[in-house]
Amino acid sequence: MPLFEIANAAVVRFESVTFLGRNQEGSDVQLLDGITFSAPGGEITAIIGPSGGGKSTLIRLVNRLAEPAAGAVFLGDSDIRDIDPLQLRRQVALVPQKPFMFEGSVLDNLQMPFLYRHQTPPTSDSAEVRQVMSLARLEPDMPQRNARSLSLGQQQRVAIARALIAKPQVLLLDEPTSALDRRTSDALAATLREICHSQNLTMIMVTHDLRLTEKIADHCLYLESGRIVEQGRASDLLAYPMSEELKRFLAEPSEQEDGNG
């Protein structure tokens, strides 16, 4: 089966981005501080770091689910603030760690992007549905099953299929394999890497899984306390950490990743 055809990717670029959140007392707290990096098309950029370091917040900025207090985020040559949010989210798909399933079947969920665009949705036996089902490692009979009755791992894969069927330029993944067993995780990771490289898709992935990062990431950012401490080629970053922060994290990653990032 040929790979699903996705529109050419655009580079995602952060320039001196700062983000302010709120603490329990309602005061402003700086969650991201001067973030600058580029995520190129056709490559996977992984964001790693301890829980609470701002990883999930960072990717939410790319499709304007959050807005920076300072700095700018670019999609290609365009500041994303100049792009209509609905149009932006057609180009930038986010798969959250806890996927949301619409009421109805898996097919209903896969058809939802088309209904939002007032387009005729694909049928269960269409090439689009068959291909994304295969790419997301979903069983052939899955389209007719109730989406909300699926396991969390199955829902994660449905969410990935729903994102891919919309043919985005950028795919944002927040802990994409956290609910999958190792075999399924490895198979899906290999598929994501193949899609990314062959279809020139820009992929940014938040993960606590250093094994996954080592297997499929091209670039890697280490984020701690809202700052990029190190960034570079994933293989170099993981094998030859320069900062004490990253050395400590690599030595004890499981102890630092008990919560959400």
C-alpha cells in the first residue's frame, strides 16, 4: 500500500518565545523563557525533559491553543498570528496525550475533519480510511467500533489516524506511545518515522521515552524550567550530553517523569 500523501511540510520556527502561566494564587509564572529553535520538514524533533518543564505548553503554542507573552512562532515564513486559527489548525495537527474521542464510531471520528470543512467524508472502504488505519496499526474491523469504548492505547492510535487523514503539514505529538505496549509502540514509531521522512512532514514530539527518542528522533531539545538547556542532533545529544542538567536527567529519567510535562 503506498504511503498516505501529505502536503509538503513547512519549517516551524520559534524566536525568543516566552509564555506566562498562572499559579494557584493567580499570579503570573514564566513557564517558557526565550525559546529559540527550528523544526525542519522531513525530520522528527523530540522534546525531552523533566515533568513541569514546559514541554506540552511549547507544542500548544504551534497551533495557537496557547499564545506567547513575547517572541514569535513561524510556520514557514508566516508568523502564525497572521494565520486564521482555523486555517492554521488545518495545517498543524495536535495529537494530545489523552486523546478525545467524539461520540460514535471510529469511522465517525475519522470523518470529523471533513465535516468541519464541509467536505464529503470518506467511506469506511475508501483508500484514505484504509491507509490511515493501516498506518496507525488499527485492525480492519475497527471503523465500526464505538470510539469511546476503546482502550486508551487504541484511542491514541485513532487520534493519530484522524490527524493524518486531514493531511497536515505539521504533526504535533504529546507522548504518542505512552499507553502502548513496547511492540505496538515500536511498530507505530517506525511508521511515524517513515511517514515523516518520505512525505516531508514536520513532526514535533514530546516524550519521556528516551528509547523512543533514540530510535526515531532526528533532532532533540532538552527543556528544563522553561529553558532549552541543550539542543542538537538526537544521537549526539543523548550520547554526549554537555550540561550537568541533561547528564542528571539521562541518569535518572524515570524519577523525573512521574507527572505530565
